[in-house]
Amino acid sequence: MFIDSHCHLDRLDLTPYEEDFSRCMLDTFERGIEHVLCVSLTLEKYFPMRELVQGYENISLSVGVHPDERDCLEPTCDELINLAKDSKVVAIGETGLDYYRYKDGLVWQQERFRRHIQAGRIVRKPLIIHTRQARADTLEILAQEGASEVGGVLHCFTEDWEMASQALDLNFYISFSGILTFKKAEPIQEVAKKVPEDRLLIETDSPYLAPVPHRGKPNYPFHVYHVADFLAKLRGVSLEHIAEITAQNFYALFSPNKTN
């Protein structure tokens, strides 16, 4: 049984399921997926996403606004806190910094990031961090805002061991996506060998970043199997061991309420 610790269920390609979300989820769980964390990208789309997964006890949620989202409702700390009181919400995010798409005038992104961290500390829920070409500022803001009090995860990790090591020191987990399986991902693979096993997570980030052998096609939560299989071979352990430790780590970090 596997856990997809980061995906966007409201954006999946449901064409193979005749646009029926329930059929897609049935297929997902029948393929050995034990739990899924559906991650928020904007407040506008949070409520439809919440409604979509209502009634699924093995789907948890986060609430937050992605750093790439500019033309959207700007979240206040109080709004994030109120939404995070929902027992189905196990994390704040995804949040962070992305300097790849935006190069100038990034104070708005940094302030948004700080509000998410502040909300996470108040509700005592971990943070889901997106960071791209913003290594120094990401680590600095996490430290300045006391993010280590609640910890979290650097999702879809694509940085080097130095950043991973500093994130681990700040009480964060490291999650690997389908990118890990790509041919030119050797630097990321080297990091994946070094992360302590009690800080490892796996994800799909579906519908994006499908792993080999599905690269370039729509991604689904059950493709996390390929990430786990690649990681197991990379670290020289069994697939069952990777499934077990990443599940343990997920429950330790997010503590999902299975009664939802």
C-alpha cells in the first residue's frame, strides 16, 4: 500500500473515466493507494476541491495559495487559520517562493509566504513548501518565521544536498516526485540516496510530472508506485520497505484524521 503525499485531484484528466471522479478514485484505491493528500493552489478553487473529496476518509486536504498564483484572492492569515480548522485539512500550503516565473518585485510573494508560516504555527499544522530558484530566501524566511516549530515538507524536491540538509535541520521532510525517475535527474537521485529514511516522502504532484514510464502523459496518484520503485532500487532496499517507511513518515508528519 502506498501514499501519495502531494497531488491535485481537482485537476486530474478524467477522460479515461468518462469524467467520473468517483470511478477514478475507485481505480486509485484498488491499485494499492492507501491515502492521498490533495493540495490547495488557490482559495477560489479550495471550496470546489473540498466538495469534490467530501466523504472520502482516505483523502486529506491542505489549504493555501501557490506562489505562482498572482491574479487570485490574496489570503489573509485569519482566512488560512479559519479554513485550517477543518479536521480534513492536515497542512498549510502549498506555499513558498518561485523566482523562476517572477523575477522582480517579489515582496508580495515573500509576504504571502510569511503569512502561511504564521498561520501554520497558530493552528499547529505542518507546511507544504514549493521552492524554485529561491533557495536562500526560502531557507531564510523559514528560519525567521520559526517554521521549525511545526515542520513540514519540501515537496517535489529538485535542489542539492546542501539545501536538503538545511531543510532537515529546520524539521522538514523531503519529498520526491516523478522527476526522480527522469534520465537527467542524477543530482536529485544523489540527494535521494542521502536523505534519512525517517524523513522521506513520495508523491506524484499529479496531474503533472508523470514518472517514467508514463513521462509526458497525464499523471495519476497511483503512479506513485513508480516513484517508490525507483527510490527503492536507488537506495538498495525493497519496494515494501519504501512503502512502509514513507507511509509511517506521512502519518507522523500530517496525522490525518481517518474519521472524516
